[in-house]
Amino acid sequence: MNNATHRLDLSSHPRYDLLEGPTPIQPLPRLSAHLGGVNLFVKRDDLNGLGGGGNKLRKLEFLLGEALAASADTLITVGARQSNHARLTAAAAARAGLQCELVLTRAVPRFDADYLENGNIVLDDLFGAHVHDLPGSANALEFANARAEALRAQGRDVYVCPLGGSSPVGCLGYAACAAEILAQSQALNTPFARIVVPNGSGGMHAGLVAGFAALGVDPQLVQAFTVYSKADHARANTLDKANATARAIDAALTIEAPAVVIDESQLGDGYGIPTDSMREAVRLMASKEGLLLDPVYSGKAFAGLIADVRAGRHAPGDNVLFVMSGGTPGLFAYRSAL
Ligand SMILES: Cc1ncc(COP(=O)(O)O)c(C=O)c1O
């Protein structure tokens, strides 16, 4: 990946500053030695400062840019009860002086007090968001759009963020991250043979694919583990989002299906449902490196990376980068599952 020379110009897209600059790339020496075979690195997107940190802040920079350009005074978004995206939307709204409403469904079959009231829910409340608590069967986006109309009728200017913040505008945050990773890889003189990410609503993956394509780097470099939907659905959804993001960067840029590499092996029984390999991954990362994965996204994706290293699916000596996407409040919500 070190030979790319293209530049990515996103300056025409409004952006509201929520980050402190590039997040570090760090080696994982103990875990690499423990697993053997490859050199593991992490991109610390969990270290983004606002609201407990995490990958969604990159998307929210562009989403808030668009919202503020449209003079919004209120943000509404949707998600599961323990949505990290919802929590960070609430934090970003607080930072920007906007009101925030979260439409959260009980779509994940966990009904213990920690899941329902701890973790992200505690923080949503601290950030001043108004939470709408909906059953698992509810259509959250429909509810959000109806609520937006009702608020508009009262004179408010409302911006609705989609699930996971993964509109083409939101995905630009991870296109920018692709350029950041490329620059760091060149500065560290460390070419990465693989970049591993979780795929939920697909925006992080789609943004990286579009960004690398725009930079002249083969997007197949990125490998995602789906944690939300079956691989066929995740592939189609991510390809659509990658193409919409690519068009927002450069009207002539298109992404072909093989560019989107998605593995379904860590989905288990479904979104938000713990697996034994996730538990092992969370514990291994914590006990060998002192770093925190989350139970819903990064824990499952890192479990996939561990399985691939053990199965010899990476060439010996390869540098493999894992994007730490945050979500640590989820550890408290999943206390009984760890
Ligand atoms: C901690 C964490 N990691 C990864 C993801 C997945 O990102 P995306 O929804 O863009 O696929 C999410 C999404 O909510 C998340 O909260």
C-alpha cells in the first residue's frame, strides 16, 4: 500500500471539528508473540476524545458539517438500545449546542438491567439527549422521520442521521481515515498486508474502501467481519454505500463488487448476541495489551482476526492493522456476558 501517490481532497464538504488530529497506530508486541506468525498493529480510533470516543466521531464530523450548513438546531438518530453511534451523536450535539433525540429499539434480545440501563444509556442521559424507548419490532427510522416532522411543525430545524451515521456524507469520515492510514503507513515505513474492521451498518468499511480506491490503493486490502447482517446483505449494502461515497469524492470513481471483502464467521446468532470467540478476544486483548475491545463490534471482528492468524491465513511476517473502533461503554452493559 506504500506506493500510492493520489491525494484525497474533501475540502468542499463542510466538516465540524470533533477530532484532535490523527489517531495513533501502535504495535501489539505481546499479542503478536502470543499468537505467532504476524505483526499486529492497532489504529486507535477508540482514543478520539469526545464523549467516550469511537469510530462514529469521524462520521459525525461530516454529518454535523451538513447539519450546521442547513441551520439545524436538533439532531435525531436511531439505533439499538446500546448504540454507540447514538451516544456519540448525543455528545457531538452537546459540543455543537444542538438538541438531540435518540430513537432506540429493544432489537437485541437482552433484557437484564445492565443491558437496558447501564453503559451507553447512562451516557446518553448525561449528554442531555431525549431517549425514545421503542420495542424491537418498531421501525425506528419511520418513527424518527415522523418525530422530525412534528418538531418542524413547531418551528424547529431537524437533521435526521441514518442508522450508524452511514450516509454517504457520514462515510466520508472513513474515506479521510484511509488517507490518514496511508500517510502513517508511509511515515512508519510499515506497509500493511491487511486492514481488519468490524462491519455493522457498513459505513466504516464503505468509507475506507472508497477512500483507498480514490487514493489508488487496492480496497481489497480491507477485510471486514460482519457483526450485524448476513454476508450477502452486508456485501450489497457496503458496496452501495462505497459507491455513493466514491461519487461524493469523485463523480468518475466506481467500486466493483470484489473490492468489498466480508467474512461472516463471527456473526454467531446475530447482532449484539455474544459469542465465545468474542469473549476470548476481549479477554486476550485486555490481558495481553491492556486495551479494551467492545462486545458487539470490535470484539467479534478481532476474534475473526485471531482465528485467521491461528489458521495460517496470513503470510508469516505480515503486518496486519486492526482498527480499534471504540464501544467500551458496551462492556458495562454486557457485564454478565463477559
Ligand atoms: C464500536 C463500534 N465499532 C464498529 C462499528 C461499525 O461501524 P459501521 O456501523 O460503520 O459498520 C460501530 C457501529 O455502531 C461501533 O459502534
